Amino acid sequence: MSFQMIPPVGPEISVKEVLKIILKSFQKTNQVLILNNFLFNRVKHHNFWHFNKARSAIQLSLEAASIKKPDKTEVLVSIYTCNSVLQCIINAGLKPIVYDVEISTLGSLSESIEEKISDRTLAIIANGLYGIAIDILKIKKISEKKNIYLIEDASQNFLSVFENKLMGTTGDMNILSYGLSKPIHSIGGGSLICNNLELIPIIDDQYKKHNKFGVNDFLSSFKKLVLLPFVLNPYGFKIFTLFFNRFDFNSHEKITIKKIGKIQLCALVHELNKIDSTNKIRNKNFIQLVEIINNKEDLKALEFNFEDNNFLRLPVICSKERKKWIYKIRSCGIWASDEIYQSTCSINSENVNSFKNYTIIKDQLILVSIHPLISEKNLDKLTRIN
């Protein structure tokens, strides 16, 4: 049994780094400009709006689309996504229509999307998970053919690439997230990138109407930031897991659209300085984990293009004894879980078993954390277990 547990989010942050971020949040520095320059250099667009949470960006994008096409009332959404996406659709006064996932990526399945389109469809929300790129161009062709808005939710796969196409750049509107378990890890926040010229003035007008980051928002972010050096430390996280062995990834928190805060921006810019080196280490660990996992009789890692993704989790199909394998992997100090998003199809009282691919994932998937702190010692332990 390991006395450490590599956290499922990261990388580590020191007390000294936290203090620098807090001090900078009180200084007159243009952190928005730094973030905008980073995004422009990656996505080659310059229409950005930044929020306190990614779900705020999703809801505003839906509201903008609905203002432009008020007669359209349905939004296509994956059966396997964060509950907050579903909440955004409902809060915008729209009806979610659920489609199945692609087993090879766990992301949006274009064939299922096409089947669910009707003359009432306003938008498709297409998403990828765990740093894995999806064939977003195939979905884009469908949306263009049917004259439907495409909202690309790149909250979990921004900076990954599919056939030379960067995730988070293809949709009419594109969503980025800066939460603890996201490609750009920080204490929260999100961005909306718009490629549709007709929607830009609507988004801009709606954005101006919403509230700024308040005192309570600052205190919440401050508390989260101060706790990070402990929670993201492998010894601290090990203690944390003694009390909390499971985590709820299905948020039911009320969505209030607000602009991003200065403390969030300072934490985010701090992470931008090391994002490429972090991803390089993550991907090296991913390749080693795949080789080890595929040598286990009951386990099989999903197959991906190693070069074009920036992995956050390794999805593994477990043929039997899933709980035991999770325990074995955790005993090596590497976080593993069978916690997946609750199926979104329950909103329409649909039978989950009618979504064939999701049913397979639901019963067999293990998610193994990919973290820069995974060491040769952790990997050696995992190699030796059977």
C-alpha cells in the first residue's frame, strides 16, 4: 500500500506560488491581455469573452443562438457529459435531445447526432473528454448541411488535435474551461470563442449585461487557491482520500452568469507559463501507462493517436472485477475510478440501454489519472501487480 496518492488533477503548486498569485491579483496588471494573446496564438481568432465558470459560457452561447433563431427549441447533447451542460440547456429555456457516444474516443458520435436532428434543432453541443480529440470536422459538416449552430465544448480536450484540427476552434461557438481537472488547470473560469460573425454582436451585448466577479466569488476562489498546496500534494491527497473516496462530477449548482475575476485570471496566467511542459510529461506518462495496462489480462486501454492528444485520463475497458482493479491501481499510488458522468437521457425519461455505446462504457470503464507526478516507482509497482 502506498503512503502517497497522485491526485486526479494537477500539477502541484507551492505555497510560495499561491502567495505570488494572490499578491498579483491586487496589482494593476492586464491579465486579460496575457490570456487573450495566449489564446490568439493557439486558436488564431480574437473574439473572446471570459467568465467565472465554463458553464456560464455555455449558457450565454445558447442564449445568443436562441435570440438569433427563436423558433428553434431543441439542443443536441451527449449522453456522457457533465450535468451542468444539461442545466445550461434547461436554464436557456430549451429542450435537450440526447445522442450516444463514440466508444473509440468517448466523445460525440456523429452518426447518432445526425439521427436526432429535427426541424426544431437549434444547436449541437459536441464534446470530447479527458484530453482526447474527436472528429469535429465531421460534425461540422452535418451542422452546416442542416443549418444548425455547432457549439464545440472543448472544456476537456482543448490543445488536442484531430487530423491537424485544434479542438476548440471549429464551432460557431467554442467553450474552454479552466477548472482543476481541465487541460489548462486552474481554480476556475471559462472562455467563449465565437467564429460566427452574426452571433458576435449578440454575444457582446449579452455579456455586457451580466454581473462582475463579486466579493463572495473572490473569497471562494481565495479559499480554493490556499488549499491547493495541500490537496494537490500526493501525501495530502492520500489523507484526503481517507475521508472522501468518491467525488461527485455531476454538478447541480445553480448557474449564474458572471465575468471572470482577477484572482482567477492571475492563477490562470500562472499556469499558462508551464502548460506545455506539463502536457509533455503527462503524455510521456500516458504512453508508459498504456503499455503496462495492456499487459494485464482483464484490462484494455482505448487506442488513441499518442502524438496529437494531451491526455488527462487513460480510459480503460475492464472485462471483469472492476472494483478490484481500481483498488489495485490505487495501491500503486495512482488514482483510478469508475466514476463517470450520470447519463443525461434521464431528463427525457429515456431508457439508458437504448444508448448502446454508453451502456458498454457505463459497465466497464475505468479512468486512470494521468499526472506529471507519476514516477517510475509508481509505474514499477503497477507493472508487478496482477
